[in-house]
Amino acid sequence: MSIHLVIIDALNLIRRVHSAQPDPADIDRTIETTKRTLTRIINESKPTHIVAVFDHNSDDRGWRASLLPEYKQGRKPMPVPLQEGMDVIQQAWWELGIDSLLSSGDEADDLVATLAIKVAKHGEKVTIISTDKGYCQILSPTLQIRDYFQHRWLDAPFVKKEFGVQPEQLPDYWGFTGISSSQISGVPGLGPKAAQDILSTYPTLEEAFQASDIPKKYQNKMEDNYELALACKQVATLKTDLELGFNLQDIRYPSHQANES
């Protein structure tokens, strides 16, 4: 049997649904809207396996903050009603046949990436449901990313149009340009056009810094910033080697209905 694994970036979906609700305290409405959204996603994608991955609730910003202390510093916390309703949301999703996977120390993004790569490398189909462009770095022939809210695929043509580089070069690109929403600085003075220009000649950030023929206008800005650029690249790179502690059989769909029959 061919596999189609659908991975829901849970907080990405929940936060977008919640922010569109007229009353932020009305968690019941948020739950019902997410359930309708997920039902449509399931009907469209027809998964054989499905899981929702949630971020851990602690304030620990993890290993990325040890590399870049400013990483995600001062980010707006999750609204209290939403935080208190998380268990109820997970239960409602479980009743739809969707199990929840909660990251412990690592970020949900790394957990999603590890699971996606593990399945896709066996030639099986994987769809990540998220608006997060960070996942584009792991695109492959059998791994796709669906921005449900804008009804578009975050695929290689999208990456080329949006960033001007190949999907696998995105961490290098962000090493140069940074990511403002996550407080990743990048190299001061090097913007998207510079990053595109450099990476069109040199496949990686490391090779660019080692080159002797970089245009002077970039060389001056890159000088003495190698360690910073490398740290920014590392922080922007998804981990794909986490221990998962479960197998696909645990998240097959529809699982709960089958178990109860």
C-alpha cells in the first residue's frame, strides 16, 4: 500500500484560525473552526497517515538560542485562553482521528522535518500543512508543503520566485539575510539581492566566504562576519535526525474508528 503522510503544523494552524475569531476568549469557536478546517484538509489530501505536531509549552528557546541569544527573544506569548484550551483542542482533533505529537526539548519544526524526511526518503508521499516557509528547505520529489490559508503550494517554483535560490540553499540565504520575525540578524548590510547574487555563483555560504573573487561591495560587508553568518545559517537549518519514538502504524488514518470497530 502506498503511503500519504499528512503532518499538521499544529500551532501554525491554530494561531491563524484563532487570530481570525471575533472573540479571542471563545475557544469553542476556535475548536470548531479548526475541526472544519482539518476535515477539509483530510477530504482534499486523503491521507493514509496523519499527525499534528505541537511545540512544547516551556519558555526554553532551546539550542538555537545558545548559538544566537537573541533568537525569538521577546516574541509575543500565546494568548492565555488559547494556551489553557490546548488540551481540549488536542482531544477534539483526536476524535477526528488525528493524534498529537508534542515536542519535548526540540522545536516542533525539527520534529516535523525529521518525520517528513524519514518517510519521504523511502519514496513515500508527505504533505506538511503549514504557512511556514522554513520547511521549503526540505522539499523533495515526494515531500510537499501546503499553505492551506492562501491555497498554494510552497514548492520549488515558489522558492525561486520568492527568494531567488534553490530550496536547499535557503539556510545559506537566511545566513546572509537573516529572518527578522525570529530575530536572526544575518550579515549586516547584506539583503536579499546580495544573497541571491552570491548564491548564484557559490552554492553555499561557506564556499562564498572562502572565495577570493567575491565582489568588493559584498566582501567589505562579509569581512569579519563569518562566525555570525554561520551561526545564523545553523539556526535557520532544520534538524532532521531526532529520535521519534513511534512508528507509522501509530498514526495511520482512520485509526481510532478502526480500533473501535
